[in-house]
Amino acid sequence: MIQQQITLISFGYFRKDILEVIAEEVKHQFLLPVIFREGRLDLSEFYDPARRQYNGNRLLKQVDAEFSSDAAKTLGLFSVDLFIPILTYIFGQAALNGRTGIASLYRLSNERYGIEPDDKLLLERFTKEVIHELGHTFGLVHCINPSCVMHSSNYVEDIDQKEQHLCMPCRHKISIPDFDD
């Protein structure tokens, strides 16, 4: 049997220290090895000029088709404004119980909301979003616990309200032992 792993693929420039922090937290949450790859996509193919955003559904399908494998959960990391047709914007999305997800830090920075930059908060938000989308790939749906990272987030303030980890019921649903086991 092949050991499962999590692959994070950066599409665009991400500082190495940001990726290392995210990888460490992902590894801690899912108890699986995490590797990085750089990916190349012509993002213009996914751009919708009428919305001035990038189509998340199409990006997710492309990342799945071109970059994922059955031996890994794969998450594409982006820094562009994502949408799906029924929503104004998304922070990310994933195939429920699938192998692929995407997350973008575009709408996670304070500057988007006219607030002073805060790199620490940006990193916390992006880490939560990455863990959230990976949770969906492991079969987790939105959690009713408002502090669980799997709680739904429609606004950046919702992300700020959550913790950076899975609650115990969510951990048990995907057979991850308690931290003190």
C-alpha cells in the first residue's frame, strides 16, 4: 500500500517561510508527510474578463487533471481572485472526499479591506484556508462548531473567528488520533 501524503503546489510566488509554516501546520493537523512543488499554468485561460476574476471550478479541474495523483491529497496555492458562478468570490474549494483542492490568499490580506498590512494575520488566514480545503478532500463537510477550522467562512472575519485546527469530532471522523493519544 502506498503511504498517503499531502502535496502543496505553488502557482506563483510564495515566500519560502510562508510555505514552511503552512506545511508544518498541515503536517501537524493531518499527521501525513507534506511536500512542495511548483506548478505552471497559463492563468489567462481561467480569467473571466467580465468578472475580472479567475474561475475556481475550471482551475480545480485543471489542477486535478494535471497535478494530482491517487497517492496524495493535492492543494494548489494561488494568489489570484477566485470565483465560482454562484458566488461573488471564494477563498478556495475542494473536491469532497476527492484528491484535489485550491486556495488563494488574494482576499485574505488586510489591504484588500483598507486596513494596515499584517503578515502574521495573513499567514494565519491562509493556513486556516489550506487546512479547511484539505479537510474537504478527506471527506469533512462544514462543521457546526464555530471555532473548528472546518466551519464555513463566507467572509474574512469568519476565518478570523476560527481556530487553526480541526475539532475533536472532525479529527475522529477522518480517523486522526487526539493530540494527546
